[in-house]
Amino acid sequence: METLYQLDVWLFRCINEGGGQPYLDGIMLFITDFKRSWIVAAAASLYIVWTRRKESIAPLVLCLMAIGIADQTASGFFKPLVQRTRPCFELEQVRLLLDQTHSFSFASSHAANTAAVATIVWVFFSKSGTIDKIVAWSLVLFAFLSGYSRVYVGVHYPLDVIAGWGIGVGAGAITYLCFAFVWKNFVEPRRRHAADHER
């Protein structure tokens, strides 16, 4: 565990100090702002509604469910369980670029929530047309940058973010698999049954 911690600290130093550049500070602050995440989510939602119409209900509802699961797992379960101090309050000479409360660090809910949305959108859109693929890849990239920015601004260790990504992907996958099971075993049979009666 000590070796893992030292590696975590070393990676944090590389990103927070070694990777810190004045021209990147503003970009990372923009990305890490929680309000910006909702702007990205709103833009993605509008695209889904515009292109899918009635079929947009499933991915949008699943995104909300996946966010709820990911957020509660990261913030409601792991943070009070692990009670890890944030690097900006534990290490010396940290480049802290924003005001931060003394909440716990593990796991990153930013990383978890954005990864959950990216997973759902990826499942629904990555095999569709070119624009759909661009949207799916863009959300994957945003999830990565959102997690990276949390380390860059000094409020999370890399392991916090990696765990958050894992939680988000897991939440998205579980949500979709449950949806697929219900759809295949309950919704589709009823629709086929109703269609047969109409003939």
C-alpha cells in the first residue's frame, strides 16, 4: 500500500506541478467547474432529443440513473468509508487553483459522473453515424479531461480519479444492462404480443 501511495503522490506531482503551465490553468479551471459539466450535459441532451425524438427518452433517463448511482457510490459510500484527505490539505507545495472545502478525496465524483454519462452515450451512439460517433468520443474525452483537471488543479490524487472513472463506467454498464434485460424480457414480448393481436 505504501508503494501505491508513493506512486500516487509522484503522479500527482507530475501533473499538478510538472505539467502545470500558465496557458493551461484557465482551460483546466474551465473544464473542472461543475457548472460547465452541466452545460456539456445539456448540449448532449439537446443533440440526443433532436436526433432521436421519442427514442431519446431511454438514453436520457439512463444517463440520469447512472449519474445517481455513480454519485452515491463515490460520494455517499466511498468518501465516508475511506476518508482520504485531499492532496491540497495533505501535501506541501501544491498548486491549488481554486477554493476547496475540506471534503474527502476518494473517489472523485466529478470523474464518476462524467464517466457514467460517457458510458451510456457510448453504448447508444458509438456504432451509429459519423456525428453520433463524434458526440460519443467527445463525451469520453470530456470525462477524461474532467478527471485529469481535478488532479491538475490540486484537489484529487490520480487514484481518486481512476477509481471515479471505474465507478462511472460500472454504473453506466450496470444501468444499461438492467435496461437491456427489462427491454428484452418484458417490453419486447409485450409489444410483439400486442402487434400479433392487431393483425
